[in-house]
Amino acid sequence: MTAFNDESGTGDALRRALGVNRRRFLSTCTAVGAGAIAAPVLGASPALAQDRGRGHDHDHGRGHVLVPPGKRGIILYTVRDATARDPLASDLPSGFREVFKQLARHGYRQVEFAGYGQHANAPGGANLGSVAGAKLLRSWLDDYGLRAQGNHGFIPPSWPLTSADLDTFKLNLEIANILGMDHMGTGGDPTGSSYPADWDVAADKWNALGRIARREGIKLYTHNHDSAYGFLLDGGPLDAQGRPTRSSGIRKLEYFLKATDPKLVWLEMDIFWAHVAQYKFHTYTAHDGSTREKVFDPAGLVARNNKRYPLFHAKDGVVSTTNGMGYDMVPFGTGVIDYTTFFSRVGERNYHNPMVEDDNSPSATDPAQSLREAKISYDNLAALRARRH
């Protein structure tokens, strides 16, 4: 733990960069050290549940709203049990139309799709991933004052593109335009590889897809999990297959950012998974064989590439030193990731589109849980204010 000894000054500099208060920083280092993983990655608890102010840019004695009302969104994956629910078997909101109505009541103004499937008994039927289905979805969005801001949908698996994949991709762009989206993307990483050659291929593919999307007026984005912010293997001794085994300290998606055209390819940072990456990938073996430390700073990366990150997944976590990730996922604003500091540091509040997400909201025993937790998350997102200095 010597790297975080406050006597050296390193600890203070690091916790300031990450937006972590001193007490939380020291307690986290102790807890994580006990788990034999030396990375100070867990932010200060925002303690937002008691703050329900919404709709105003300023409150007396407090800073400005960090996420304006029109930018408060949710990815529908969070409430996937509700869209998939049989309306003939439940009095709870079921299918897209009723879920849109409930989310609008909560205060949301944006949604991000995770596909266009719902229960077959819901209005419109099981699959709304068509031109006709998109027109129906758009009418419901308009009815409830919601805007579609993205979709985790189809990215062609082929490269070079097959005719069938190209046609499907173009259909998805047409659907995105009917829904009024500025962005269309995917829930996966551009590649699961750790090698530059594979990321170069992925960059070529995404540049080509981004060019097609741009002609249709859509910004194409990719979404991260933790591994995409791990370190690239780009040097040192080669393995038996002729692949590099050591790193220069460049992270995979940082490499991808530089290899792709900023006019063609955008990114959606999943802030939870970026913090998991901060926890997991903080040392690397350099080309010379030495072990070096480099703690990931998610907000810093966004701030340096702000226009490349039009969307966020805003999901929260509580400390875990046993699951290998550093966090267990919880509803937004009930965990320890310091979103006040994150949104303050990245700025551009009228540009970014944060989408609340909690993979664990659907419950097998509590069918109302996901929409109830969507309300909790909305209230906590709306309560975020810049700190007064």
C-alpha cells in the first residue's frame, strides 16, 4: 500500500483526481488491501435519497443542476421484465406503451432501447423492430413526451460486410430515424481482443459503419464493459503464436479512440464498468518486464475526449471486495460512485445524455421492483447538484 501513503503526496493527488474524499479513500484502501487488491477505486457516497428537487437549474444555496431535466434518461434494459410482461396476466404496466407512460410519470424524458421486443399480447405484438413497429413506438413516445436517444441493436458481425448484414444495418438506421434518434449503437465492445492488430481491424469496420450511419444522419456508438478499458498487449516478448505479451500502458478503448474518425465513431461510457476497470486494471507489465501502476480515471478520459462521449450509462455500485469487480450493482444514487464529482468534471451538461441502468432491477419475486427502482434512480439523478465552493 506504499503507493497510497499520504506522506508521499501520491495518495492525496490520486484521491483528488478521482473525486474521493479522504475518509472514504483511506477506508477503501484498507478494505481493498485486506482483499489483496491494491487499487483505490471507490468514490464517495453521494447521499442523494433525501434530495428530491427537480426541474430547476439552480436552488438557493446550492449549485446548478448537473443533469438537466431534458437529459434524464433510462435504458429500457433496466425494466425489461415490464416490457416483457403479459398484460393479460398482470395489472402492472406491461409492454412498451404502458412502460413509457410510467417512466414519463417518474419524470424521465429520454429512453434508450435495448432491442424492440415485448410480450406478444402487448399492443403492436411481440416484435416492433420494423418500419411499421417503429412508427407505432414513435407515436407512443410522442404521446408521453419521451425521446428515443439510442438503441443497443444490430452491429453487423461480418467484415467485410455481407449484403444481408448491410441491408439489416440500413433497416436499423431507418428505424432509428423514425424513432427520432440522434444515436444508434450496441451493448458490446468493438472486439474482445487484447492485441492492436485486432483493434485496427475493428477500427476499420467501425469507421466504415460510421460512414454509412452518418449518411443517414445518425451517430454510431459503441458501449464498454470493464475489459475494454484494460491494457493493450502491444510489445515485449512474443508468445508461441507470435503475439505480444506486454503493454505500453495504453488502454484498449483509448487506442480505439485514436484509431477511429471522430466524425464517424462515438462512444457511450458505462460509468459502472469503467469503475470496475479502474479497480481491476491498475497495474501492467511494461515492455521491459517491470510492473508499473496506472490507475484509470474515467472522468479524465471523457474530459479529454468530451465530444466523443454523447451518452453515458449511469449505474451505481456498493463496495465489494469479494466478487472480483470492486462493486455490486445497485439503483442509481444508492451506491458509492461519486456522480457529483464525475458529472462536474466532465461538464458539457447540455451535450451528454446519461441513461440510468441497473441490470439487477428485475426481480423474480417482486414484479413491481424494476419500475419502483427506476423512480428511485430518477429522483437521485434529478437531485445531483454541483458543489458550491
